[in-house]
Amino acid sequence: MLRWIKFFIHNFEEIMSGSCLGVMIAALLVQAVVRAVAGTAVAWAEELSRFCFIWAVFFAMALASKRYEHVCVTIQFAKLNQKIRFVIRIIRDLVWVFFNVFIAYSCCNVIAESIEFPEISQTLNFPKYYVEAIIPVAFLLSSYRILEIYWKHYKDGTLKDLTI
């Protein structure tokens, strides 16, 4: 059981993003088949696929942070020595983490207002703040994964390998 929990935590972004994409594709497939066969539309399929797409994108953002595969321009630092590049990376990642926390905090305020005055989705009939909740979750998860990279390298004694 513990092994399964560790696997889930380590692969959380992959599992969630893949699951959201799978549900999205299934909903769109249902929509296409029903339109082709019955000549009508399934009301909930498009909305579900849109919500799953939003969740998949934000989980993929956290996944890119986890794998350190996000977009960044580093050519301007190529001629600097390794120590300076390392310091620049730490500063850049700290700014990134603080930005993520700021966005998550700001979104929590908006979601708190959405909870107080809920907007209900038209076809699925549930509050939209469930969909919006992915934003602070993904930004905090992204920050956690960035800090996790530093912690793993620190434990392994390979912190200097994190140069840009």
C-alpha cells in the first residue's frame, strides 16, 4: 500500500493530466458518435471536455515544473562562469516560486468569492469554483516541485549541477 501511495505522489501530475485528457477524449467521442448516429448533441459532453482540458493544461504546467522542462531562455548566460549561472538560477527560481504563491493566493481570494456567490455550470449543474480550484492547486504544486528539485539535489550533494 505504501509503495502505491509513493508511486501516486511521485507521478501525480502525469496521472491527473492523463486522466483528464482521457475523460476529455471520451466525452468528445461520445459527442461525435451521438451526433453521427442520432443527429443530436449530448449537452454535457462539450462542457465536461472543456473543464477536463483546463485541468489537464494546469496539471501539465506543474508537470513541466517537475521535469524542469518549462520554457526559459538561457543563452544570455552561456558565457558566464558556473557559479554566477548557479546564483542566477536560484534567483530566477525563487522569483518563480514567489510568483506562483502570489498567483495561488490571489486565486484563492477569487475562489472564496465564487464560493460565496456560486456560478453553476449549465449542463453539469455543479459550481464552477471546482473547475477554478485547479489554478491555485497547480501553481502551488508547481512551486512544490521546483523546491523538491533543489531538495533532491541538496540531499544527493549535486546542488552545483543545477547551473543554467
